[in-house]
Amino acid sequence: MRVVLVSTYDLGHQPFGLASAAAWLRERGHDVICADLAVNPLPSLAVREAAVVAFHLPMHTATRLAVDAIAKVKLLNPAARLIAFGLYAPLNAAYLGEHGVDTAIGGEFEAALMEAVEGRVSGRLVALDRLDFRVPDRDSLPALTRYSRLHVAGESRVAGYTEASRGCKHLCRHCPVVPVYEGRFRVVPVAVVMEDIRRQVAAGARHITFGDPDFFNGPAHAMRIVETMHREFPALSFDATIKVEHLLAQRRLLPALRGNGCLFVTSAVEAVDDAILARFEKGHTRADFVEAVHLCRSASLTLAPTFVPFTPWTAREGYLDLLRALAELDLIDHTAPVQLALRLLLPAGSRLLELEEVKAVVTGFDPPALLHRWRHAAPEMDRLAGAALRLVSDLQKKHATRRQIFEALWRLAAEDAPLPENFDLVPRAAVPYLDEPWYC
Ligand code: SF4
């Protein structure tokens, strides 16, 4: 059967979801075409000949973009069956259904996708059975050189992407992983991860991003992988996402992480206000974050924090407090500017909707935007959030530095208040980063 797998956006990575699905479907003898619309146009001919078109929806932006792509596919081939898979598929199953998607699969999607393609299941499915993972088949995906690259010390490296685990054992209230995995995570066998890495190195990768929601949900597994990888490819660097709580609990592993090639750790810090962190049930405090910064620094690991700076509880002074904290901790160069301009996203199924104070500010679900709209009690904070996002977007287009953008955000929010004492425009350190600046 001809199956077209479509990715619309995957944070600048070669889409893992397509590669993994392709491996399962090709093993069953299906004729699979992979289309990554982030780098190529929709393959019209393949779509016209497809019996099934399946969209990978790992995140909010990808899902919004997919709705447009679905409309194009329906024009080209009204008879094709439409399937959606990935984290955001079951969360938005009803809306996708209105657009002609008959099956929405979340969680451990591969086996269920195969069943759906072959017509044995349909509807909204969250699959959490343990899978016998296959090595992702990346053969028909665009070359790694078409994707986001790692920049380190004036050098740019081709970057690959894999996942050593999926889901998460935590239940943070604002997180889209939680409504699907509900506190469960699944490890991918070392042999499968290593073969995926081996093939990407053969295709030119000199850096690997581990896209696990949290690399230290299973620290022994994570360390086995990076030690094996480093033995086989001593020059290969990597990055991973690890929550503050795990950085503290597994502090003894941080030097080994660095020793095995870790260049930076992304950590979803979200806020420096303990009351907001408590509402998110993040499992860390401001003091924990500060400690994690020092632990990473003493292990020579770069920490790249991410934030949700605009929430229903953020006042102007709280926003300035976040900027001040970043200056004090010398993290301005480590923080992607968009992280200082994001407004809390309330997707369908968000656990934050359990809170009465969130319900009180929500104005309704906006189906095309795939989120619950909310309004800050102080309208000036919504204006500030909008202005901050426009400012970051404009300055990034002009290639402003992170420090220039930080200064502009400070001036936007603080009006005449002087910049933090230790702020200056000259970067202190060359911070490694991937050149995909957006995040959601
Ligand atoms: S630790 Fe990260 S991935 Fe896990 S629930 Fe919290 S925010 Fe989500």
C-alpha cells in the first residue's frame, strides 16, 4: 500500500517520528514516502497515489501547520485515508476529525499506526504498550545537512537527533506529555539507539540531540548510552534535556555526562517565582535552579534554561526579576531570546485547567489555534507579552545578539529603570547552541 508520512515541523530536526514509522511500515511491505514540509514542498504526485496519508504531530506548531497541509492533501486526493500520530494527535482528535482525520494516535504510536494503516483500528487511541522498537529508517528523509546545526566555538557541526526514552514519569501541570503518558515513560533499547546514532554519523552527524522529554528519567540507561556512544565515537558531541530536580539528584553523573561529550543541557526552568513553580508542580524551587546552575558550571556543562515568562500570575516586577536573575547568574548568553517572550500555552487536556484561578482567566477554547485563550487580569501584561514576542522576532531577523535582545527586552519592560548592574553587551562565553531559535 502507498503511504505518505508527513512532518510539518520538528524543531529543525530531521523528523524522528517519520523515520521510526517508516521502519515499521516498510517491514510490512508498504511503499512509504516521507515528506518533510519544513524543508520540501508537499510531493503532489505521491499524495495523489496514496491510499493513506499520515501526519506526525509531536508539538503544537506542527499541529497548526498540519491543518493547512491536510486541506491541500484533501484537494489532491479526496479518497486518501487521513491519520494523525504523535503527542498532539489524541489531544486534538475532535478538531482533526472535523478536518477529515479518521484516526488519531498518541504515545507509543508505531504498532497502532501500522494497525490503522492496515484498517484494523480507527478513532482516538493512546497506545502505551511496550514496543519492540525498530531502528528508524532515515533513508528517504532529506539529508542531515538540511537541518539545524550545532554552533560551538566558531565552528558549525551537522547535527542528528534520536530518542533514548519516551514519555515522562513526572506530572508537571503545564506539560503536554502528561495528558498522554500520565506519568509513564518507556526506554528504547541501547542497541536500537546506538544503531540509529551509527547511521546518522555515517550520514555526516557530528553532534546528536537526545530528544527525550527528560534524559534522566532513567539515568542508568542514559549513561549506558552515552558511554557506549563515546567509546565508539569519541569526537561526537551531544545535548539532552534534563529537569532541575534530576540535575540535583544525579549531580554525581554530571562530570561523566560532560566527559562523554555533552556540550549542553536544556532544562525547563519555567520560572524563578516559587509560587508559579508550585502551580506548575515543577518539582523545583528558585534555589534549586540556582544550585543546578552552579553544579553544571562546576562540571563544565553549559545549562540552557527555558522559560514560560508570561503567565496569568506574572506581574511586570516578576518579569524584571527573571531578567535580573539571568544577569546575576550570567545566563544571558545561555538563554534563547524567545524563551524570554513566551506566553503560557494551554493546549487541550492541560492539567493547569484543574486550577480554579486558571479557569477564571480562560475565555474559551479556540479550535483553529488549538488552545484555550486566556487573559491576564492586568491587560498591560498581555500587551507587554505581545510586544516582547514581536521585539524578539524583529531583532532575531536583524541578527541581533542575545545580549542586545536582552537589553531591548529590559528597556521594554523596565522603562527607565537602570539595567542590572552586571549587564554588559560583550558576551562572556561562547555558548554552544542549535540554530533553531523557536520553541513550542
Ligand atoms: S519533567 Fe518535563 S517532560 Fe516531564 S512532565 Fe515535567 S515538563 Fe513534562
